[in-house]
Amino acid sequence: MTVSRAFWKIALKNIGTIIMYTVILVMFGTMNMSASNTSVEYEALKPPIVVFNHDENVGMTKSFVDYLEKNAEIKSGYEDDDRLKDALFYDQVVLAIEIPKNFHQDITFGYEPEIKMRSSSGYAAELGKVVVSRYLTTATAYSKLHLSEEELAKRIATTLEKETKVEIKSKVDSAKYSKATRYFSFANYTILACVITIICLIMISFNRLSIRKRNLVSSIELKKMNGVLLKNCCLYALAVWAFYVALSGIVVGLDVMFSLYGLVYAVNALIFCGMATTIAFLISQLVSSQGAVNGLMNVVALGSSFLCGAFVPAEYLPDSVLAFAHVLPSYYYIDTNNRVMNLESFDFASLWPIILNMIILVGFTVAIVIVTNIISKKRQKIA
């Protein structure tokens, strides 16, 4: 049996492994894509608040309450303190405001009345505080003009009615390309798992002592046999890459993959597949059993996927985790996918961070090859 035939026979014998990881990619990758769908539309949030008004609802006090009703969702029925505490704890309301007595007079005469506030934590609570602060800051500024209460309320209302127009300059449909980003980022795990597991099992089979002895007395030279193995390993990795890129056309959409964005995703995945192949060669030099291969594969594939943002988006990971992730090649592969999603043009300045990530991946590949050669030579001397 030729080396190539033996290689592919072992690979096809483990086709179930490839199918299993492909199913994982489609299932969890699709779930990730659904969870990452984002809208580019802007909608102002009205935080739910409670207002306890201890002043007369006239003049500046009425102006303040009317402003709060317009910019927040005012809740009622929380006069009981224990119920209010529960509502704040469970974010049913995010802010409780107490308007003190003589509020309308104090504001008119330029004093700064103390507004007592109790809040929950989070974005909505902070937004509620900003809403209150915006009114009080504007009122304080106008009160220095010594206007009548009616004129003061009118000036404040006119100023606060002015709205800022939000215009989205980016022409990139990031939601559309975020699906491809999540697919290829999750593929970090499946590519590493498929390439490392199969190649290591094949290399371990050829490195068994009985097989090595048989090969030594065969007509084929050891150097030539290793060359054939390397060529077939590269062909296998290329087949894995081609399969997952073709699958992405179905999962993500052909319109995305037949674009410049799709080309960058595919090239990035190709470089990563090459790097995964070198990791597989390195592991095959370190272990000699299937159990050890599975153990190391899980450490490499799962560990890098969790730490580098394949499973959980990088923006949700702690800074300390991301700082450590920089020493792993998966970080640069996933970072490239994230950058492609927000590309607005394909000029050199925009592409340079992506090119740099790819260069770093190639650097990891070369470094792993060098380490593998050193270990291989030492093992040959020992043998």
C-alpha cells in the first residue's frame, strides 16, 4: 500500500470526527449568528423612574415634571419604601426622584435645590441621572438672567426641545457581515479540532515502532516518505478549508462570500488552516497515543476559542484575558474576522491591521515549524 493511500484510508476511517465538528459548527455557529444580529437604527431609551413631588405642581416644578414625563417613563404605586427597594433591585424602576418643597421658587431665584435620588445600577439608571442633570444644569444657567418664572420655564423648554440629529456615516451593513464574522470565528474551534485530531492520528499511526521498522526496510526512502506525508497533510488541511468555506456560502450567504469581504475571510481561514497543520505536526512529535491527542487537542482548540473570542465576543472578555490571548495565534485570526466586519474601504490604510494579523499568523507558523524540527531531530538522535 502506498503512503498516500494509507494516509487517506486512515483519514476516511475518521470521517465521523469531521462530520461531528461540522455539525457543531453549523449548530452553534448559527446560534452565535442569531445572537449577534444588531440593528443600526437608533432609538432613544426612556428609563422607568418614580417621581415623588413634595412641591406644588406649578411653575418650574410643573415644567420639570413635564420634562421628565417626556424623557422618561414615570411609574406610580411605589409609595411603600420596601416595594420601591424591590423595584430598584429588580430594575422595574431605575431611578427614584424626590422633588423638595419650594422647588419652583428656589430654581427661579437661582438657588440649587437638593434633588434626592435613589438608583439601581446599569446603563438605564445612568441615563436617568443624565436626564435629570440636563434639566437642572439648563435651569441653573438661565436663572442667572433673573427672568420671571414663566419666562424661565419657556426658555428651558425651548432649549431642551432641541434634538441632535444622529446620522450614520458608515455605509457598511455590519449586521450582514457580522454573521460571517461569527461563523468564521467559531470555526477557530472546528478547524483546530478537525486538522489536529486527524493529522495527529495519522502521524501517530506512521510513527508506531512496528510501522517505522517496516518502513525502514522498505524501498521508499524515509525523507521521501516524510515528504509525501507532509504533502498529503497539506492537501487534507486544504480540503478542510475548502469544505468550510463552501459551507459558509450556505450558512452565511453567497452574496457575502462572493465579495471582497468574503475573500478576506477565506484567505484568513486558509492561513489559519496552515498554522493549524503545523500545530498538528508539533503535537504528533510530543505524544504517541490517541488519548493524549484528544487531551491536547481540547486544550489547544477549546482553550484558544474561549480565551480569544470564538465562543464569547472579545468585547465581553476581561482585559486581563485579552492581554494573555495576544500570545495565541487564534487571537489574530479572530481579530481579523472582527475587523473585516467593519471595513468601509479596501485601501492599504484600512487593510494594514488585517495584513499585519496575517503576517503574525505566518510568523507563528514558521516558529512552530522550527520548534517541530528541533524536537524531531532530538527524537531521532534518541532513537
